[in-house]
Amino acid sequence: MDTETVFKVITMLDARIGICEGLLNGTIDEDFDIAYVCGEQNALTDLRDHLQGYIELQVAQVEGT
């Protein structure tokens, strides 16, 4: 996967994480199961962080060359 694609995926994850945060803090008014939203937010955050680690590894490899 190229880094541009990873950046796009991270941007999409950040958008969805923002929706989860809005649901949890009450700025988005919808009925929801708080445990589901918390689980979704945690999973998306973990995936985003993993992908950011991939980008950092790619940058480190380029700088090390």
C-alpha cells in the first residue's frame, strides 16, 4: 500500500472517530448504544495509530537511506 493511500485511510478514520466523539459528548443528537460507539471508537483509533506507525516506518526507512 502506498503512503498516499494510507494518508487517505487515516483521514477517513479520523472523520469517523470525530462522529463517535460527537455521539459520546452529545454534540450529535442520535439514539445509540454507548458501548457500541466506545468499541467502534477504540477499534478505529487503534487502526489509525497502526497505520500512522506504518507511515513513520516508511519515513524512517527513506531517511535512513
